[in-house]
Amino acid sequence: MLKPSSRLAADVVADEESSLPAVANAQSQLESAIGAAVLAAIQNSSPDGVLLVNPQGQIVSRNRRFLEIWMVPPELADSKSDEPMLAFVADAVVDRERFLSRVQHLYAHPAESSHDEVALKDGRTLDRYSSPVKLDNGTYLGRVWFFRDITAHINAEAERRAGEERFRHLVEHAPDAILLYDADQKRFVSANRSAEILFGCREDELIYLGPQHFYCPDQPDGR
């Protein structure tokens, strides 16, 4: 027969053992909650619109930026099915059939990644990147989509090219001879039509001969 002190110790051990699963479960839930909070914070601070879809076509996660970029209405924002969301965003795309074809291809080929640009009907351009999401053991969890509005970059690049074209046109048709000289390489890199007429050489000849070909051997002062 156990002494009172022995029975008390046994009861304490039994209580501790019975509480271990509950403690482990609470710890697991806490870690999951922290992980979810960190993931949400990262997603919502991202400049990209992010959408994660599982193999069953269900939306696992999407951030605020995704809703903003695609102008998703409130009644659709909380949809768990990817199908109505896909139909909505496809209607905003210039080439709807090509957009949907690419999406379906990637869903049918889960190992593939993709990177392209999507033109929208409202004049914006989105950079689209998609890749599979897998565990370390190769288990496929779904597909993640990233969308970034690159309209400002596209417009700036177009303006830069237009500016360069205007500059080339002005130089080419200027009444004065204009030659561009690379100081590092010590050679001409371009010449306009007026320079060709002045020196009696084609542009490629001017570039090949270089400025030294047109120097006078002696300056008027003898130097």
C-alpha cells in the first residue's frame, strides 16, 4: 500500500503526463498563428499582388495589393474559389484568351514557372510571375502568382526611346557638321550628313579614319 506522500507524487506525475499533449497542441497552435501573422505581414507589405492557389483550385491566400491591382470588388474579395476570381481578372486583360490559356497551361503543368507581361484594357501593364510551391520533400502545395504594376516603368522607357529618336533626328538633319567623339576610346562614334559633306567621307569612313586623319601636320604658327 502506497504511503500518502507516494500517492501524491504519483498523482502529480500522472497529471503532468496527461497535460503534455495539450501543452504540445497549444504550442503548435501558437507557432502556426505566429507563422500566419508573419506571412500576412510580408504579403501586405509587398509591392506585388500575391495569390496562392492550392491543387484543388481553392484560394489559400491573397494580399491587399492583389485586390488593389486588379480592382477586385468587395463581393468577390473573400471568394475561396479561384474560378470566379480568374474570370473577373481575365475580363480586364486585352488578350483574354491568351491570358487564360497560359493560366490553364501552368495549372496543368505544376512543375513549370512563368514570367511575362500582361496588358490591361485600362492601359496599364502588369509584370506576371508564377511558380509552384513545394515542400522540401517535393510535395506540391499549389501555385503562387505575383503581379506588379510596371506601367510607370514602361511609359518612362517609351519616353526615353522617343527622346533618343528625337535627338537622332535633330542631329541627322542639322545644317552644321556634328560628330560625336568618345574621349575614352579617342575615336568618332557617329557623324551626321552635314559632316559627311564637309569632310567628303561616309560616316563609316569618318569613324574608321578618326580625328587624327584630319589634323594638319603643322599648325600655322609652326608648332
